[in-house]
Amino acid sequence: MFYVYVYRDPRPRKDLQPVYVGKGCGDRAWFHWKKGRTGNKPFNDWLVHLRSTKLTPVIEIVEEFKDEIDAFAKECELILFYGRRN
């Protein structure tokens, strides 16, 4: 089973805005937060900032899929919808 997930900003003034969209299976959605670093520098910097302020990101499972290709399509759709910083 695959899924698409969104990391949302927990800071009060950020109104749960989406910061990162990903797809995965198992515990992938929580991997970034547990490991504490990623290959995505802006996302990694944001995670470090949250840790320093004792906040935890809101991790939302958006939708589940039987096929990875469908999950990938949804991930792309959400990235297009929310946009990218880089």
C-alpha cells in the first residue's frame, strides 16, 4: 500500500500551510522527522528550526493507493497545486 503525505507548518501564524509533499509506504511519512535530516536543504532547515523551537510538524496522510504509479501521480498533482520554492 502506497500513500501521499504532506508536512504542514504547525506555527500559529502559518495556518498549517503545506511545506513538503511526498509519497511512500510503511513509515516513510515519519522518516524525515525521525532521522532529522533530508537531502532537501530548505525542508531540512525547516525541520531543524522546528526542533529548535520545540514544535512538531503536522504530518497528514492525504490518500492511500494500491499502486505506486497512482501515488506518484497524486504527489505530482499536489506539488503543482501547492507550488515549489525552488
